[in-house]
Amino acid sequence: MRAAFAALGGLIAGFTALCVAELVAAAVRPEAGPVTAVGGAVIDRTPPAVKDFAVRNFGTDDKLVLQLGILVLLAVFAMAVGLLALRHRWTGAAAVLVFGVVGAVSAAGRPEGRPLDALPSAVGALVAAGVLYLLTGRLAPVTVPPPAAGETGEDGERGAFDRRGFVVAATAAAAASAGAGLLGRRLQASELAGVSASRSDIVLPAPASPAPAIPGGAAPDIRGLSSFTTPNKDFYRVDTALVVPRVDADRWRLRIHGKGVARPVTLTFQDLLGRELVERDITLTCVSNQVGGPYVGTARWIGVRLADLLREAGVKPPSKGGPADQIVSRSVDGMTIGTPVEDVMDGRDALLAVGMNGEPLPFDHGFPVRMVVPGLYGYVSACKWIQDIELTTFDAYDAYWVKRDWSRKAPIKTQSRIDTPRPFAAPRAGTVPVAGVAWAQHRGIARVEVRVDGGEWHTARLAAEAGRDTWRQWVWEWPATTGHHTLEVRATDRTGTTQTDKRVGTVPDGATGWHSVVVDVT
């Protein structure tokens, strides 16, 4: 019985640590909380293959799974510490402090970490150690005297403890901890509400260079086919941020500096809105996208041409004698992304985007400002929550993902996907529309072909092209016959390159292979 109460005491101490840390984090910043800090440290040290597995199997819920896993491990650790404290009271309390040290080091040691980030974990652990010490004291064995004459009861019960005292102390500690946690959440919510209001107040100016109208034939009306423009709520999100940064646009600054920058620049959000804005439809793709995967989408972006800003700062691309061949962009969450200078300045619509599909960037997608560079996978081009641009060389600096075995340069590979029929669908025999999307950003799609059961290739009908930086929809009318069939698709870009059938995983520079779907025609 004492062991069960000791494990419960450990759980309450762990709960106390998290709640008190939540309250202190409200005064520091949400990213300094122990679960977020430890989770971020885990992500930073996760091998690419494990990260790829998580994205493939859990999708955009990978961060939730990680956080739940950390909480489960914390609960197990807390119970073990409670049992340890039952035998060695001071040692158990000291073990709680070790947990605080791990959280503090994780928080302050991250790329974007600050010294004060260690405070929530440290304070939470100190209070939790005191709670555990107090609760364990209530579990000290006492000897129950034998019952008086005429009373019933066991004679001198050994190992008994102050159950009532433990329950009262545990209840008080849990209630106080819950109150601290709720207060911390309320304080954080109040601050975030102010940041959200700053976004709501933004009115994006009309672009000086609006996007061309999407051609009428660019989006065939076929059930099950992805829409040409991906709504913001459905746009994929793959990043390492356990807590989405909430940046106040009025306080945001962007610094441009480094090798070959003759005139360093610091810009405000209003500075960007006051410049010539460009609006373009651009398809983004994540390097973690498996063959046939969902991490690709098209949006209408509005922003400032990054090349114009670089030229004003005196930057020249390597082809014109510039000393820097890499742009290192830094996010407020510590992410670093390396982008080839040549690609940004070769005439493509590389943007510092402030808007997405007619509204200011959503927080999940980089508010207030992010990079968008067509033709490159996101991990080398699409820095969200950007706050710093440094010109350097690939030899001098490896960005976040390059340090984790991904390639330095990553042009998007020509790919295609079958959206309908879905895998294991059971369409009726007859004419069945096989449709999907294909993409080869900054090259464009020239042809899409479909085949059935390894037979001859059939040319699909391409939808109208909205631009070489967007995906292209396609459809093939299949005269389906009864039975079990395998459909495959391949695309050819405007350089004449046809996507290979060789299956390769996402590491180090994007997956390859033909997407296939198995169906049973009835």
C-alpha cells in the first residue's frame, strides 16, 4: 500500500513540476516550458530516418505523438522517483532536481535558447522536489497501538502510515499545482490574444504585380481530384516547432547582412508592406513527401521579391562575381535554412511572403513573414517566421538539415500522383476517370502517362497550365474491365526528363518512383 501511495506522490510531484513551469514560462516565453524544450531537443537529435518514419506514419500529428510520449515517460519517471523516495527521501527529491536540470539545459541549449529559458524547468523542479519530500514524509511508518479493552482491531499494525495526512497534503499540492498551471495558461493565452489581434488588424495592400488569372481549364471538375488552390486550413505543415511561434508584426525585424553585403539592411513589417508587392501562384513541396504523398500544395502568395532586396544591399550572385553562394535564413524558433544565392537571383519569383490565399500568413505557415522559393524543396528554401538573412558560403556553414545528412542543394524532382480512384477502391466496369496532379516546379509539366497492369502507357489529358511554378492536373479516361488492377502514373517535365521508376526514399534529397494504386473493378 505504501508503494502505491509513493508512486502517486511521485506523479503529483511531476504534475507540480509541469504546472509551476507553465506559470513561470508565461513570464519568460511559451517555448521555455519543459515539455516543449525537451521535445525540441529530441527533435534536434533525431536521426533523419526516424524523423522520416514519424512524418510518414503520423503526418502532421508527429509533434502531438512526441509530446504524448514525453508525458508518458515523465509519468513513469515520476512514479519511479516516488518509489525511490520511499526508501531514500533525500535521494528521491534530488532525482527530481536532475529532471529539472535536463529541462533547463534543453531549453537554454537550443539554437534559439536564451539563459532565462532555463528558469521554468529549474523553478518547477525545485517546487516539485519540495512537494515530493513533504508527501514522502507522510508515508513514514508508524506503530498503531493495540486496541483498548472492548475494541476491535489488529494488534500493533506494523507499516502503517498517516493516510489521512498524505491524502490531505496530496490533494492540496495537486489543487495548488492545477491552479498554477491554469493561471500560466491564462497568462499565455492573454499574450497570444494580443499577437492574434495584431494579425487581424493587418490589411494587405493590393499587389503592384497581381497574379495572372487561373485559366478556366486548370481545374477539371472531377470528384476526388485535389483542388488547384489548396485552402490554408488544408495546406500541409511540416516543421520542428512544437509550439507555433506567435510573433507580433509590429515588433518584427529582419536583418540582411553577411558576405558580399555592401549595405546591411534592417526591415520592419511596414517596410515590406510599403514596397512593391508581387502576387504569384506557387506550389510548395516538402522533401519528406513520399511517392504519392500529401505534402505538396499550391497557394497564392503575396510578398516582396527577395532578389530586389539583396541587390539593394549590394549582393551579387556567384555568376556575376559575388563572394557568397548561400543564403542562411534564420527563424525565430532557431531553424536555419540554406538556399543557393544563384537560384534566388536567377529571375524566378523568390519571395519574402506576407500573405497566403488573400490573407496575412497564418501563424502555422510563418506569420508575419516567410520565404517562398519555387523549384526548391522547403527545407532549403521555405524558412517560416524568418528574422535573419545572412550571406555566406556552403563551405563555411551547414544549415540545420544539412547537419543531419540531407543534401545542401535540393531542386524539386519531377513527380506525379493519382488522386482518384483511391487505393482499394471498387469502381464499376466502364469508363473510369483516373486523375491526379503532377509537378516539376520552375520547369513545368509537359506530359503525364498512365498504364494498367504493366501494359502500354496512355497519354493523359493535361489541364490548362497556370504557370511553370505550379502543379498541373491531369485525367485519363480508363475503359475499366472487371477484376483486380494496378494503375501507375509517370510525368515528363518541359526539359524532357521523365520521372524514374526507381524507388528511393526521401533522404537525402527527395523520393523518386512511380505512384501506383490498386483497385478492384466490379
